[in-house]
Amino acid sequence: MLLGTDEVNGEYQLDMPPLTLETVSFWLEFPVRFIDLVQNYNLDFAGGIHAIEHTLIAIFPLRLLADRNDVGGVSTPNHIDLQEKAGIFIYDGHQGGVGYAEKGFEKISDVLEVTLKAIKGCPCTDGCPSCIQSPKCGNHNKPLDKHAAIVILHELLGKSPYVPPKPTPKKNPTVVKKHDKPVDTGAALKRVKRQLRKDTLKKPIVMVNTKVKPKKAASLEEQKILDRIKEIEELQRQHEAKKKLKSDNS
Ligand SMILES: [Zn+2]
């Protein structure tokens, strides 16, 4: 990136070691009629579920005691584990899961209502960082379709059909397969891994307070995080000891 101009000089794939996370997730799956409904308005279905995924994660802290970085998501119009149906997966960003996905699932109707309010209530026309864009999207916020998201959420929540203001033809609509052909989920997995890598690198402090701690570092990056956790724990211990000493003396 050229400083001062925001011009991107180049983009390169980094050869990073893979990071696996066994965790808990909940998912929403969409029958084919949802795709038809969205495409009838010439909107982008894949962009719609991707937008819902982003906003749902963003509003998590409003309904659950969580940070936006505690959960991650994947949305795909054809998922092999959903018999090629479309789905949105919301997963716990911590090893083994610490309950965020379960809580989100318990409160799903409420969470989806707030998601719809956040998207529909935003004064922007086609989506912005306040509603459907995510700062941690591994896909450069593409594809995203605000009005497709509202159409889907209205249908999902059993509301009267939402009619988008002016159906504008998309320049590059995402092609959604509606067949039974097996699909390669490699791209979606790559996205999860990319996002997990980012989340893990961002989260050493959060991990201190979780029940599950990684036992062995699988990579240099993870070792750095583990070292940092130890450091933080040591600082916390010192802080607690000092506080105790103070209260003992007074
Ligand atoms: Zn907006």
C-alpha cells in the first residue's frame, strides 16, 4: 500500500502453515425457493446470505456477552453437508467452543430480528460498514447484496414479502447452482482458515479467560501467542498480588 494514496501496489498469497480449529457452530439452511425469490428481483442470493452472516456476527455483542471476534462465519450457496443447499454457518472462535454458538442458536429469532433491523434501518442504499460490510471479511466484502439480505430475512422470519426499491441489474451476479452436483468446499474452507488465522492472531487476551487452552503450539505464530498469553497471565498474577498486598496493608 502506498502511504497517503491508499493505492494497493500488489496482493500476494502468503505461505502460512494451516491452522485447524475444532469448534461448535450452528447453521441456517435455505431451501431453493429462497434462491428463486431473490433471483426474481434480479438480486444476488450469495451476496444476500453473505451480508446476513456479517451483520449477524456484528450484532452478536448486542444480544450476547460476546465480542465480534468471538464468533466467525461462513456462508455458501451450495454446501456439501447440507445436500447442496445454501447455508450460513456461525462458529465459536475458540478451541472446543465456549458456548457462543449455543447461546446464539438459543436466541436465533431475536438475533435475526435485530439483524434485519440493522440492515433495513441503515440509511445507505447498497450496504456500508455500518450494516453489511465486515472489517474482518476474508473475501474483501464480496459478494454483498443488502436488498437480497432483506428479502431473505423477511421470508425467514415469516414477514410480509419485502419488495426492493428498484431492481437494478448486477454487473457480475454470483452464479448459484441449484443442482445436486457435488461441490468443492475448498474455497469456503480456505476462507475459514484465513479468518481463523486472523482471529487467532488478534485474540491472545481473550483466550486467557477461556476454559480451553491450546496445549501444544503447532506453528511459530501459535507459539508467539502462547508466549504472549503466559506473559499476560504473569502480569495478571503480579497485579493481583500487588492488589492483595495493598488491601492487606490498609
Ligand atoms: Zn449501511
